[in-house]
Amino acid sequence: MIGICSASNLACCVGRAACSLCCRVRCCPAKSNASTVTRLVYAFILLIGSIVSWVMLSDWASNELAKVPALVDSFVRAHCLTDGGCSLHSMAGVMGVYRVFFVLALFFALLAVLTFRVRSSKDPRAGIQNGWWLPKTLFIVGLLVGSFFMPNSVFFDWGYLGLVGAFLFILVQLVLLVDFAHEWCDKWVAKWEETESKIYQVGLLGSTALLYALTIVLTVLLFVYFAAGSDCRLNKFFVGFNLALCIVLSVISVLPAVQQANPRSGLLQASVVSIYMTYLTWSGSLQRARLGLRLGRFERRVEQHIHCAGRNLHLHHSHLLVGSLCHASER
């Protein structure tokens, strides 16, 4: 049984039949289906892309990538000459990351076009979404290899489109997070009222306290690492402004008018949004630090780990939550 499960889980990267085999032999939960497995596989693809990009930004990988002529062409050299804080090694890593996410964005955009208006797994085109793993894997690898033959100027222009996409993603992510927090609170409050168990009460209070504690810790780290110098006035403004927004948001969430309109709204939802806004402030400060401020080795590793972990967490949460909402609409 274990051998069949392991083999079918490994083979699910190349076909639908192996995924079905795993579910037939009861290795997956009873509610597992092709859509659930599909969401997990796509989340795994995004995770691999994020890990590869994170590695490309490391000092070792950047030095190795700098040996690839396509990543340090005349366009990049000219850019580094005009930007005093730029180095060929760091730019090689950035160009590699651009290529990875360019390929992933192109792949998922093409997938969205091919599966447009597919509302059920019974649709003939649903097989494109839930299967064909080997052709899709080969397609991604082929795109990635081909991207290294494209000039770097293309990816600089692609970066501006990425800014627009990132802004839209943040807006969608905020909506999903608020919806997730409300659903989370509603379920736990309902369980608490049904069972009268204090586990759910403690869970709600503990989760809220933990999220606020993380927000405070990140805010302190922001002031220490990115807003301590006299020349970091802009960073100080954004960190302070974000802190003020978190406080205002928390106060509004417990106002009588808000509680009357939505009795189950409260500090849990505010804490979820607060930690997300603080992470976005951290991410923005990190990019500004890479352009100007110079961090030590320890500080650089700390901010890279937090940035990578936060990016992967909210990226995969969005992916799985959207998939769950779509799956619920199918039923």
C-alpha cells in the first residue's frame, strides 16, 4: 500500500491516472479529487519557482550566474555603469529571477486562456487544467531554457508590467485575506457556541495575540534595520504610517457601529490585515535597502529569510484559497 502511494504520488507529475490511483487505494482523504490534487501540484510548481529564485539571489548563485554571457550582456553592463550601486553579480541573479517568473507568468496566463469559462471538471477542456503534466512540465522547462536566449532589455520592460500585476495582486490578496479571516472567525465562533468548548475561544484569542505580536516584532525590526539612520527619513515615514494604519484599523474594527453592522467582526480580522500590511512594508523597505542602504551579512540573511517566507506564504495561500472558492462554486 505504501509503495503504491509513493509511486503514484511521484508519478502524478506526469499524468492523471497515477493521481487517480492514489485516491482509489485510499491513500488520499476521502474528499480528495482531481481538482484538489491539481491545486496542490500548481502550488508545488510555484514553490519550486520561488525557491529557485531565492537561490539565484544568493551570493554563490549570483557569482555563478555572472559567468553566463546572456545574463551580463552589454545592456546590463551599461545599466551598471549608470547606477553606482549596481554590480554585475547581483544583476545576474536578478536577471535569472526575472526569467523564472516571466516563464511562470507566461505559463499560467496561457493556461488561463485555454481554460477560460471552464466551470466544471466535466468540461472537455478541464483535462488541460487537471492533466497533461508531462507536456506542461516540458513546456515550462523549454520556456525557461529559451528565455536565456532573450536579451535582457526585454525583461527590464517586463518589470514595469510586473509592477502593475503586483499592485493588482496585492489588492486581490487583501480581499482574500479579509474573506479568509471572516470565514475563520465565523467557523470558530460557531464551534464555540455549539460545543461551549473553551478551546475555540482560546484559539481565537491566541491567534489574534500571536498575529499582533508578530506585527510588533516586524515593526521593531523595521525601525532597527531600515529606519535607524539619519538618511532613512522615507523609511521612517512609511514604517510609522503603517503602524498608525494598524492602530486605526484595530480601533475601527471594535467600534459599536461596526459591531452592529457585523457582530462577528473584530480584532482577528484586523490582526490578519495588520500583519500583511507590515510584511508589505518590510518587502518595500527591503527593495529600497538593496538600492541604497548597505546591510551586514547577518541583517541581509534575516531580511532575505523573512521576505522569502512571507512571499511564499501569501502566494500559496492565495493560490489554494482561490482554488477552494472555485471548487465550491463548481458544486
